[in-house]
Amino acid sequence: MASYSNLPAPSPEQGLNRYLQEIRKFPLLQPEEEYMLAKAWADHQDSEAAHRLVTSHLRLAAKIAMGYRGYGLPQAEVISEANVGLMQAVKRFDPDKGFRLATYAMWWIRASIQEYILRSWSLVKMGTTSAQKKLFFNLRKAKSRIGALEDGDLRPENVAQIAHDLNVTEQDVIEMNRRLSAGDASLNATVGSGDGESTAQWQDWLEDEDADQASAYAESEELNARRQMLIAAMDTLNERERDILMERRLRDEPMTLEDLSSRYGVSRERIRQIEVRAFEKLQDRMRSLAREKGMRIAEADTV
């Protein structure tokens, strides 16, 4: 694939506005042109075709990255991670699946950004459950929705509301809010007054709870395998099922049954039935693929 160094790169020196102006110069692709470029890359490893696919979607990556402001991280780095996810999407994109690159790339862009944020917040002991990760990335939005924008601890009624909305415990909400309010800390920060002959740093007090690098690598490989299985399993759904499932279960702000019923001209109950059936088909295919690969997949791990 075309080198990442050939792409416009956001930097503090350059300025975000200038970068956004630069990427607007790349033209958007018509469906037919996108398909031909994707085929050229998939069939012949045409690096120029891949480069055009990437550059035409840099605006999408930047737009998604802008939605992850507020984690105390340089916006230029978040956009760079978004671009890495975009390149991974282009590398794996199959134009014969029947959907546009933008639809496929959004998953990879979000995953790349979220993994970067979690790595950057590694000092804060993050949980590994999907509910805790959902809380990490949705707490600010939940606070904004109920008008709880003040600093410091949340009021008990706000804690209860957010815990209910995000399906986590109230203690999880309290702890995560304090972590996000405090922000990440430096490993080189000193501990104590420093009046003695030597001053310890915070990193000297940390215990390595994840020293097994082999296990960490295996975990990462399994996550990638599950992501690939999810993408493959989506092929079992028709276009309407795929669209409804994505809008209802794979969006940060899921569409309502009412909105989807208007889009497809059917009742809300029919939309709900299609969603349930599509989810069941996806689970069945995921389990089948897992058996083929010798993996064990719990129902909650599919979507």
C-alpha cells in the first residue's frame, strides 16, 4: 500500500485548520470509480489506487476523530490514529461485498482511535468488559444529555440515571467520572515532599499486573480474529438486515424504530423483528466461524 508518509499529516506546528483545508483538496469518489480503484488494489496491489482511496476518505477520518475530543489527547494524534484505521480498512476492503468503503471504514477508524485512547490512558486501570469500555467512551455524552456538566463528583440522582442508561453499576459511574475528571497523570511525577536525599517517582510505586507479554499478544490476536469474523458474518445478512442492524446496534447514537420504519415504509414492530432476526443470524454465523477456527465465542461477544 502507498506509504503513510505520503499522506498529509496533522501536526501542532502545521495547525489543524490548515490540515483540514489540505485534505479538502482530494476529490470524493463516485461509486463506480471507487469500485474500480478498490478492484485495482484488491486484484493487482495497485498502490496508486490505494492512495486515492485513502486520500478521498481523509475527511471522513477527521470527522470521526473530532468526535473524540475531550480525552486530554492531542487532536493531531487522534486524527493520525484515525488515518491508520482508514488505511487498514482500505487494505482489507472487498468491493464485491456490495457496500461502500465509507461504511466499512468507519468501524476500523473508530477501533483505531479507541485503542489509541485506551493505550494512552493505560495508567488508569481500565476494565476489559464491553460495559466498562462503553462507559469510558459514553460518559461525557451521558452527562451532557442530563445537564450534569459541572466538575467534581456527580449528584446521586445523576449517577443513578447514567448507570441505568448505560447498564453499569453506580460505583462504576462514580469511579470513571473521577478518572476522567482527574485526567491521565505522568509516570515521572514525584511522590512525597522530596525533602529527603532522593525522591521517588510514581512509576517506582506501580506494580506490573500485566507482565505476561505472550498472553497480551494472544489476546490481541484473538480480538483481531473476532473482528474479522464479525465482518465475514455480516455477509449472511441482506442489505436491509445489515443496514437495520448497523443503525440499531453499531452506532454511537442508534436510530429509533420510528425513524427506520419511516425509511423502509413498514411498521416499527416489523423493524424490531428484522433486527432480532438479523442479530440471530449474525450470532449463528459467528458461532459457526468460531467452531471452524477452534475458538469459543459467547453470545455477548458478537456485537
